[in-house]
Amino acid sequence: MNEAEPKRLTSLDAYRGLIMIVLVSHGFGFDALKGHPVWGVIANQVDHVAWEGMVLWDLIQPAFMFMVGVAMPYSLAGRAGGFSENLAQVLLRAAKLVFLSQLFVIVQEGGFQFGLINVLSQIAFTYVICFLLMHLSIRWQVASAVALLSTHWALFVLFHSPEGPFSKTGNVGQSLDWWLLGRNYSGYYVTINFLSSTVTTILGVWAGDLLRKDLAAEQKLKLLCIWGSGLIAAGLLLTTWNPMVKRIWTTSFTLTSGGLVVLGLAIMLWWVDMRNHKRLAFPLVVVGTNSIFVYVISQLCRGSIHRAVGVFGWGFPWAGTLAPVVHSCATLCVIWYACYWLYQRKVFFKI
């Protein structure tokens, strides 16, 4: 495959669609079944861990940010103009992402509260940094990724509270947010997450570069599997000194989650493109090609759609214990059909 003319892989849209479906599902309704002797196991996977550790739900944002990186080599390869023109476009897109994230904050909080922990704001930071890194040799890209993780780790170790470097409260991230914004975020998230999450996005850039190379699909799959497994092993090894905490995006979390989403991409590449299951993947592709639209629906409209579906479904009493699951899946079907309606008319929202 010629790198100057990158071919769009169906597996990329399918993987992005899977990520967005899991996100907009809000746990497929299983969150209402916590403590259930059977379904409680699944329920525990669809809510973020309180602090240390990782479950399925903690992988959504890393996967989202990773796929932003995967798309970058494809999108930038098709752009005309030099570095300055492309940088201007990248900065404009980053500004749009920050603006959209603030709009979501205003709607959700019922008033203006400036914040930079929304996934779109974090992507805006990582998008710009990764664009700049892409103009360096791979050696310097790797060195920069190591430097970002080392800086993030060092900040937490050097400027920590009496409770320790990676405590819920009083860590360096919270101190910086209090100094810059005069407040801390709920859920113990911190703005400087972008330092380490940039590495999540650059992992996506490297994956995109690999997929665009003129290599056999089997070789690409093998390299992705080795790479993903190595990242997981490194992340788990580091937990001895660096706890796995998604809310402050620690180094061990970055590597472990990065490895898992790389393996997820490998699975989708194998299943969709190599095994040629494009028809079965079509429902995912419909969503993946309109990920911005789906994210906006998730942030602004899903609650209203969910309530309306509940009214017309009379609460789905026939489903018994699984009524919340059926309700959530019915809501998801409505959102999917909206995507399908746009897909049929070739309407794709971009930033």
C-alpha cells in the first residue's frame, strides 16, 4: 500500500464504532444491577473503579484517544500545504474541541464552569502535541513519549501531599488545578492528565503509521500483538512503584490500557479486514463513521431519548430483572438508527 495514498480500513471505523457504542450505552443498563448474584459481575465492569485498578469501563477514554492518534497519519497524509498551514488547521480543530467540551460542561452543570478534564479538551492538548511530535524521527518520538511519562511521574513524586504521591486528594494535579482554576474537579480528575494521555494518542499515531506501511496484513497483526502484549507487561511490572490509577492517568495505567487497546485494534483488524467480516461489522461502521455526532448525542440528548423510550416501552416490565438492560439497549437502537439515517444520506459530522 502506498503511504501517499492511504486506504481506509473498515476495521478502523468498526473499532471506533464499538468504542462509541459502549460509551453511549451507559453500561447497557447493567449498572442498575450492582450486587445481583449473577449480573453483578458485568455491572462491576461498567463503572469506573473508585481509585486504583482497572475494569472495562476505564478503557473507553484510552481507546477513544488512541483512535484519534490512529486517524492522524491518514488524515494528515491527504492534506495539502506545508507545516504552517497544517499547524493552523490543527490548532483550529483543537480550539473547536475545547469549545465543544465547554458547551457540554455548561449544559451538564447548569452554568459556566471552565474545565479541561472533558475527553474532548484532553484530546485537544494531545492532538496538538502529537502533530508536533509526528514531524520528528521515530527515535525522538519515543524519547518524547518517555519524557512525558517521566515528567508526569516525577511531578507526582516530587510534589506530593502527606498521604503520598498518588493520593486521591492533595496530589500535584489537584494543587495545580486549585492554583490555576481555584477549584478541583469531581471524581479526583486532574488537568495534567494530558501529559501522560498524550502517550496514549501517540501510540495510536504509531499504530496508524504501521497500518499504512506496505506490509502483509499478517505481519501487521503479529507486530500489533507483540507490541500490545509488551505494553501490558511493562505496565503491570510498573505497578510495584506506580499504581494503576485512571483518574490521574498514571504511567502504569497508560502502558497497560495502551496495550489493551492495541490488542483490541489487532482483533478488529483480524476479524473485519483479514477474515472479511465487513458485513457483520456494518452496524459498528455506521456508528464509527459519525463518532462526533454520537458523542454529542451521548452528552446532550441521551437522557431525553432514554426517558422517551421508557415511556413508550412502559418500563419493559416483561423483561423482569433485565428491564434496565432492555431499556438501555432500546435507547441505543434509537441512537443507532439516527446514525444509520445520516449514513444513508452520506452526512458525516467532522471537526
